[in-house]
Amino acid sequence: MAVIIDGKKIASEIKEELKQKIELLKTKYNKIPGLVTILVGDNPASQSYVNSKVKACSEIGMNSMLERHDDKISQNDLLRIINKYNNDNRFHGILVQLPLPKNINEDTVIESIDPRKDVDGFHPVNVGNLVIGKDTFYPCTPYGIFELFKRYSIDPKGKHVVVAGRSNIVGKPVANILLQKKEGANAVVTVCHSAAKDLSVYTKQADILIAAIGKPNFIKENMVKEGVVVIDVGINRIEDKTKAKGYRIVGDVDFENVSRKASFITPVPGGVGLMTVAMLMKNTLEAFERIESQKN
Ligand code: GUN
């Protein structure tokens, strides 16, 4: 039976550490870090993610602002708003919740964020720096996975890590970070995805499997080897009439069966998802320190 990685506990430890650090920095800079979150439209999952980000800010004593716009907002108006926050020294992080409505070009929006305030790590400048191993913002979900490895003494060095999924938010950055010749990384990495004829050919070879494909309960017991470390990044809503909300959240991994074979596994909920928010806070604090220390 696997060790269940407790993302909830680790995320609250990290938030506690950040809270204490903010207290100290408040005296040093006479200022607190600030995050602005921009939400366009009314996607229920996005609303729920954004709420948890705003709540985390208030828990750790960080300034936060939520800008909500309906999906009629034009791209130019959105770009103007971002530009306003690029120049607003109360805010050190700018997060535009994705996905955006179809009439808005996500790349153009991401590129309009000052890379120093890009706490998601999605700006091409930050993505490029990450690929070549320079100091930058790690996207929050990959960063959270690293933090879990560190705190559970799981060392990817020399291990075969199989990443299932190739999104810009998880699959690509996590694979690139794991490739780095750095402490906590230095893995042999395979990236597989939906175009594979049979994904299990790859997943079966994993010492560490990172499932980020967005398909509920897709990874089954017969797709992994004994002793595998499983990181489940999936957050899928499936209908469940027994729940008040009418749905429940499941991961990309068939937790009940795969956990019998794994050595470590993250649950959903209670695993990677909460870490993403904690690492967003960490990135915003990092942005604050970089920006404020350059001013002096
Ligand atoms: N949508 C899903 N995940 C994310 C994320 O990490 N950041 C942003 N901005 N949007 C998302």
C-alpha cells in the first residue's frame, strides 16, 4: 500500500512559512506583496480556482485584488488593464486565469504581462529561461510537484520520469525542469500524450509517473509497475447525484487500484491542486523581493 502524499498538509506548512516571511519583509520594505487576479467570463472551475487564490492571499497576509470581467470584454481593453497593473507598484504578481474566451488571443495576453510580474511563469521570456536552466518563475503546478518530492525525500535523479500530457501549464514545464542537471531534478524524462497508440507502453516504464492528461481515472493498475511514484495532476469533475453540488472531483488516476501498487501517490483532491495555490503565493513573494530589492 502506497504512502499517500499529503498535499493539504504540505501546502498549509508552506503558507505558514510564507506568512512569517511576509511579516519580516513588511518591516524591511514597509510594504507587503500584492497579487492581482484577472478572471474573464464565468467558467465554474475557473471561478473556484480564483476564489482559492484570493483566499490564500488573505490567509498569509498578502494584498490581493480580483478583477472580474464578463466575456464581452475586448482584447484591447484587457491589454489596457494588464498594462495598468504592470505599472502599479502595489502589485508584484499578475495572474490572468486561463482559459480565456475565444475572441481573445491567450498568447497576446500572456506576452503583455511584465515578465517580472508573471508569477504563473507563462511568459515566453520566463519559459525560455526555464528551458535553458536560468533562474526564473517555475509554473505553479510543476513547482508544487517539486516541493512535494523535496518534502517526501523523493529524488528524481537518474530515475525514469514519464510525463503523460504536454500542456504548456504542466506537461512541458515539468518535463523541462526534470531534465535540468540540478538538485531535485536530473531525471531521464519521457513525455507521452494523446497521439500515442498505446499510452501504457510508456507509463509502464515509469519509476515516477506524472499524469496530466485531463481524463478521469484513466491510469489503471495494469498501466504502472510495482513501486511506482504517482503524481496525479488531474482535476476532473464527474457527475455524482449523491453530492450536493451534483458532481465530485477525481484525478487522472484510478486511485483505489493504483495505490495498491504504488510506493507513493497523491490523492485528488488533497494532493497537487492545493500545492499549486501555495506555490503561486511563493512566486508572488519571490516577485516582491526581486522587484523591491532592485528599487534600493
Ligand atoms: N488555468 C488552469 N491552471 C491555471 C494556472 O495555473 N494559471 C492560470 N493563470 N490559469 C490556469
